[in-house]
Amino acid sequence: MILLHHIPFSRSFRVLWLLEEMGLRAELKHYSITDGSLRAAEFKAISPVGRVPALEIDGITIFESPAIIEYLAETRPEHGLGRMPGDPERVAYLEWLGFGETQASILGSLNMQHLFMGDPTPASPVMMKLEAARLGATLKAMDRVLADREWLLPSGFSAADTMMGFNLFSAPYYVRLDRFPNVQAYIAQIEARPAYQKARELDGQQEFYKQDFYDVPEA
Ligand SMILES: N[C@@H](CCC(=O)N[C@@H](CS)C(=O)NCC(=O)O)C(=O)O
């Protein structure tokens, strides 16, 4: 049995998507970011600061999405989705796994300030503007790389691409993507993948974003 601790439209989508790419189906245990369920002692025993995803598989429990993604790629090499030590793309692959979290941490900060602080007055428009610009810089870096290839690695789709699950749903709420045509083409390619489409069906309804775009409020 595979059990994924999950919130729709969050980093746990990365794992849901990679499992589908591998033809594996997890049972989902749902949480909400706002109802306190992530802070329950039972969940913190699995994920020490109460974050999703966590994955129960092969008799172990793993938290941190890059660790889960890498574990799945290494233990299921027949799918060819990892780049193992010795592979010429190994370093680039590891860089993209880390890059996924660099970008996601900016999104986490923007989500916190725009969506989760309750009373928005303590949020800082200066920080919101800065974080939106930093997010734009990560998209610009991707856009440059994607100018001459379809996927993050030259040899083709890999588990590193699944790290962009969550990031690429969330980014358009804060940065207009028309500045990044290669990222837009990349998203279209991702959306055409049957495993991605199935994972989106299984993901569930997001409950965070209430409008199409979040501008920086006037200071
Ligand atoms: N680096 C961790 C970050 C996990 C994380 O922050 N997940 C978010 C959802 S996208 C979460 O659980 N947030 C709950 C909270 O911050 O309380 C990973 O990649 O798994």
C-alpha cells in the first residue's frame, strides 16, 4: 500500500504526478492548511514540522518532496526518470531538484503574505514586491534554459520536471507568464502528459486562491 499525505494544489502534487508517471497509485490522506490538521501530534510524528507531502511506501515514511522524488527515481530505475551517479546529467538533475524548492519557497512566502495572514495589514507591500520580482527571476532563468529544449534536461522528461508541480500552478497568481513564452510552452507540454492529467484529476480542489491574480497592494 502507498499512502500520500496530501493537500490539493500543494507540493504533494509533485509526488502524486511522479507516481502516476510510474504507473503507481497512492491512497490519499487529505489535510487542510487552515484547520490545524497539519499540527496534530500524529502527523508531526511523520513530518516533524507538519508539512506535506509525506509518503508511506516500501515500509518506510519519507518527508520532504525532493527526497521523496529522488527515492522514487532511485528505487524504480526501470522508468528512467532519475539521473543516477555517473550519468552526465546527474549534476544538472540535482540542481533542478534544488531549484524547485528555491522557487517554491518564494511562492510559500507570497502565499503566506497574500493569503494566509488573515488580516493583511501586517503584510509588507515591499516584501510582496520583492518576492514577486524574485519569482520572476526564477522564471526568467527557466525561460532561458527552455529556449532550446522541451524539458529541464536535454535528454528529456525526468523526475526533476515533476518538482515543478505546485510551482507552475502557483506562479501565475503572482507573475504574468506572458513575459516567459518558453515557460508557457513548457507548461503546455506538461499539461499534455496523460500522467499529469490523471494526477490533476486525483488531486482535488484547491482552496487557497480566490482570484485570478494577486497584485501588490498600494503601500
Ligand atoms: N521543503 C518541503 C516543504 C513542504 C511544505 O512547505 N509544504 C507546504 C504545502 S506546499 C505545507 O505543508 N505548508 C504547511 C505549513 O506551512 O504550515 C518539501 O518540499 O516537502
